[in-house]
Amino acid sequence: MAVLVRHRVSGMTPEQYDQSAPPLVEKLKTQPGFLYHIAFVDEGGRFTVSEIWESKEQHDRWFSENIEGVIPGVEQQVIELHAVVTP
């Protein structure tokens, strides 16, 4: 089942994201199950990265191999999706 995963890192700024994200995003584009990556400042002023994946397991594999230990203090929220429509 497709999932939306929200990642928040306490204190991260858009500028820090802009510095650290490009190589990770390029690698992310090639990952099985990856569909979308979105970055924004949420209504509470926290920098948030949201991704849509075909499955939680595919996301978790990517996250454990590429993000854990590299970007500390990531808070995650996983939401199972009913439908994903692509262009």
C-alpha cells in the first residue's frame, strides 16, 4: 500500500536542506518504489520533507541505508494512502 512519509528535523532550515539535499535527491530518484519528494515549511514553522512511496518497506530500506546516521533527529509520520494519481 502506498504511503506518505513526513520527515521533520528540529531546527533544520531551508538553507540547510538546500546544501544537504541535492546528492541525496539524485540518489533517491533511482530507488524502487519512490514516487514524489516535496520540501516545505509547515504551518508550525518547521521544515518538512514529505515523500510518497509505493510501500513503507521500500521507504524504510532507503531511509535506513541513506538517512539514518547522516541526518540526526528525524521525526517521522507515516500515513497509508487510499489513492495516488500520477500525471
